[in-house]
Amino acid sequence: PDYIPGDDYVGLPPPHYTAGNSTQARANATILMLARNGDVDGAVRSVRELEDKFNHKFGYPWVFLNEEPFSDEFKRRVSNVISSSVQFGLVPKDHWYQPDWIDEEKAAANRTRMEQDNIIYGGSVSYRNMCRFNSGFFYRHPLLQQYKWYWRVEPDVHFHCEVDQDPFVYMEENDKLYGFTITMYEYHATIPTLWDTVKKFIADNPQYVAKDNAMAYQSDNGGDSYNLCHFWSNFEIASMDFWRGEAYSKYFEALDNTGGFYYERWGDAPVHSIAVALFARKDQIHFFDNIGYEHNPYTHCPKGKGLWEKGKCSCNPERSFGASLIPTFPHNFSSKQTLN
Ligand code: GDP
Ligand code: MN
């Protein structure tokens, strides 16, 4: 087998459902980072910041994943800045690499064309592997099976404010499924046939579409076309049980079967966002206004009343980007616009 549980393990076992420094019990959650060995400097910086702003107070376990074994340097330097426990896992080959049934000639021709058209990562196979893994596989990794919730973190991101309230417990107590900080438009050239694939899936499986969904967030015409809006998935606080559920599993399979992750360059952000907007109720989607977050080149700086002060945020509240793009998310959906 590609992966032996426990094979690649450093640190203490993850202590879940035990009290942290606060009196609040922890949620069944992990902080997750996918990274390459070469990302080590940025990975350490992200971990250091999130530990300072949040995790030294809460003690959630970290999981790192990579399709290559993590180097001793990576494990040592990352472990050095973690206050709780950490596990390093290897991604199984069949969760990562381009499947054999993909027509490589067709895929390569499309990559060349997209590169010539200057589409970001248009010529990259590894980026496509990453997007497909983040869309349909990470939550199946053996190290993540014990967890329900995850906070996705990338190398070289920034957290600008104190996080004093446990976001996982917030999600759990308020019946949320997906949390974001920044929303964005996708490049149409990366997903030319994605929406048609989604529409076909919905037509074949109408039972999965939630009542009171957030379709109006991503379609301005009741589902006819996609307006390219998505949650920027380099930050996610969400339920893996949502991805593991029947609706998303069937949806991912239908999408993957078209080969669109390789023939086009479907990102995990629109793939996740469309599913969340369709299969969850809109009140199960949460905007984490209180979490100051930066991933180059955009920053979300808390705008809600008193949040910037309360979080002692270092970011400039005048320069926040993101949910401001959709000023009233998620309150501006009229029931007429909701597709169900
Ligand atoms: P961008 O944010 O869309 O520009 O993409 P990134 O380069 O930041 O990649 C997204 C995430 O996937 C980051 O956490 C990267 O460290 C990780 N990542 C990207 N490509 C690879 C890869 O080939 N292997 C591994 N292990 N991680 C990758
Ligand atoms: Mn990134």
C-alpha cells in the first residue's frame, strides 16, 4: 500500500473532546495544511501566526499532507512551532495523480492552449492534481477519518486578529456546514463546461438540492448560468461530513467522470462553492467576519461593528476585500431566486 497509518507520525496523539485552556470542550476538529517540502518556510510562518492568534489557546491538533514524504527538516521545523500535536501524512497515489483513463493527448493539447492564453496555472499538471485532491479526496485521507471539522491553512497566509471564540464550536452550535472569509470571481476560461455539468447533475439528482439553498449567490438567473462567484477556498472552516455525504460524493464523481479537472482546470474553490450553495441551506454557510485573513493579494479585515477593535487587528479595515464584493451576503437572497 502507498500509505501505512502511523508510519509518518510525530508528536502527541490528537486529544479530542478534552477541555482546552478554556472551559469549553473542543470540537472534533483539526487544522489542515497541504504542502510541499519546498513550502517549509511559508508553512512555518503560517503555523506560527495561527498558533499565536488562535491555537495556543485552544490546542487543536494539526495534520499536514503531501504526495511526497515530508522531509525531516519540514517535520522538525513545523513541530517546533506547534503547541498541540501534529501528524504528517502521505497522500495515496490514486488520490493525487492523473488517472489512466484521462486522454493525455487531449489534456496536453488543452494545457498548451491555456498556457498560450496566459491562464494562471493553465499549463500545470501538478496544480490540477492539487485542485482535484482538494475537491474530492483530502477528507478521505486515513489521518482525517477521526475528525469531523477542519480549518484549511496554506503556507504564507496571515491571520491579523486575535481569535478568542472557537470557530469550530461556533459551527457546531449554530448548525453550520461551511465557513469562509473571502469571496471571489473565477476565471471563466478555467471552467468552461463546469456549470453545464452541474446542471445535468441537478437534473438527474434533484433530490440533493436543499430547500432554501444559496443558488442566488452564484447565479443571477435562477440557475441558467454561473456568475463565477465562489468562496476563496485557501481559507475554509468546514464539515468534512458534508463532503463525505451522499450528495457531495455523487456530485464529485459526476464531475470527475467528465475529466474536467484535467481537460479544463477546474478549481476546488468553484467545485466546493457550487456544492455548498446547492446542497446546504444558505443559513448553514457562515461568513467569518471576525477572522482577519490574508492570502496574497487579498485581505479580509473585520468590518462588523466592534470586531476590529475586539480582535486587536493589525490589518487596515479600510482595505478589506472579499465578502464586500457581495455586500449583503447571505441576506440578499430572495426566495424567488432560490432554486429548489
Ligand atoms: P494558489 O493559492 O491557487 O495560488 O495555489 P497554491 O500554490 O497556494 O497551492 C494551494 C495549496 O496546495 C497550498 O497549500 C500549497 O502548498 C499546496 N500545493 C500546491 N501544489 C502542490 C503540490 O504539487 N504538492 C503538494 N503537496 N502541495 C501542493
Ligand atoms: Mn495559495
